[in-house]
Amino acid sequence: MTSSILTQLQALYSESEVTKAFFDILARRTNDAKQTRVNRIAKLLELDGVAATKQEIHRIMHRLEELALGRYVPGRHSSPSRFEWSTSALAAAKVAIGQTSDLDLSTPPGPEVPEDEDLEVDTLDHRFFLRPEIQVVIELPVDFSPQEAERLAAFIKTLPISREEDKK
């Protein structure tokens, strides 16, 4: 690995709390990954208490692509946005956090292993204008069922708070 990539990975790691947490999450893995999905890493960041927008995660993935560590694939239809690694994600993360300086760019990512099944839910954002000045965004699974829609509708019906003037 060139020292330039090592330096750039470590610089990327140091850029922000989000980039540090991104690489820390990857470095904690016991198995390598062929891809990292935006929704999955966003959920893991949230669980670690790190507020990150999907745009920040996209930016990190674009930077990784610039370093020739893989390619960023934007989501289309039911296919999620993701980063497809051309080298070991685990090794790249360990280089970024300073645990090692050994990253062989010719080494392909490890075998495909399930990414924490409890977090492996593909979702889509749905936008709804409740009022002209109020837009509601709800994140739902791509395989959202009619039964789940009924449950969500029933829940939403419990939310309104009556005001005295509404009763007249």
C-alpha cells in the first residue's frame, strides 16, 4: 500500500466524529464485508449515539471511492445505496484508525457474510405534505405489508390531541 493512501485514510478518519465512528464500526467487525449499506451504517451510528445524516455517509463512501478502495453505488428503486469494497473493509478500517499500516489493495474483500441480521432491513423514505408548510418523512421497509400499513394507520389515529375549540 502506498503511504499516500495510508495518510489519506488516517486523515479521513480524523475529519469528524462521524468518520471516526464509521471506521470504528467497521474495525469492530469480526468478519470482513464485501459491501457496506448506507442504511445499515446509519443505524449502527445511531446505536453508537452518533448523529449522522445519510449525506455524510454518502460523502465518506465517495471519498473511499476516490482512494480506489471500491465503488459507491447509489440506490435505485428497491436496491439500497451501498459501498462495494474492492479490498478488505476490515483492513481499510484498521489502517484508518491506526491499528495497522498493512493494506494490500490487491487483496479482495473477505467472503460474503451476513451483516448483523437484526439490522438488515432495507428501507425507503416516504415524504408526505401534511400541510403546505409541514412535510412529514417516514422511513418504511421496502417490503411494507398491508397489515403493517393498517397497524401504522391505527397508531397515527391515536396521535391527535383535541383542543377545546375543536370540539365546538
